[in-house]
Amino acid sequence: MDTLGIEQMLSALRTTAAQASGKAAESAPAVGGADFAQILQGSIDKVNQTQQQSERMAEKLAAGDTTQNLHEVMIALQTASVSFQEMVQVRNKIVSAYQDVMNIQV
């Protein structure tokens, strides 16, 4: 089991709880890895690129471009749809976790 992500999250939660209670945040050493915001932004960018690419393919097909295969366009559109739905579910989980943290009695 990978505990690196869990340690990072616990460290962030401890820092947030300390700031919320008005105490000075402990200088917890950062455990290696990427910033959560950067990972989230990268994922959003990937979903956006997937949607834009599938829209371009659909527009070319509708314009009569013979190089576009209907099957490939439909697969690209479905992939974009599924990736967007996944992103929405991740957002819902983040909002739910944020609400749970905010409801914690300190």
C-alpha cells in the first residue's frame, strides 16, 4: 500500500486545522511528490484537450472530410464524455471531503 499520498494529505489537513484554530502551523516537512493543485489542473487540462479533439473530429466529419472515420469519431466523443463524467465525480468527492473537514469540531 502506498502511504506517500496519505501522509501528504494528513500533513495538509494538520496544517489547515492548525490555521483554522489560530495556532501557528507546525513546520511539517513536505513529503516528496507533486502539488495536489498541479495534479488536478493537469487532469482538467487533459479532459479539456480530449473534448476539444473530439469536437474537431466531429466537425470535420460533419463537413464531409473523408479522412474521418465515423467509428473513430464516435469513440472519441464517448471517451470525452466518460472523462468529463469522471472529472465531475472527482470534483464531487473533493467537495464532500472539504465539507467533512470543515464540519470537524476542533
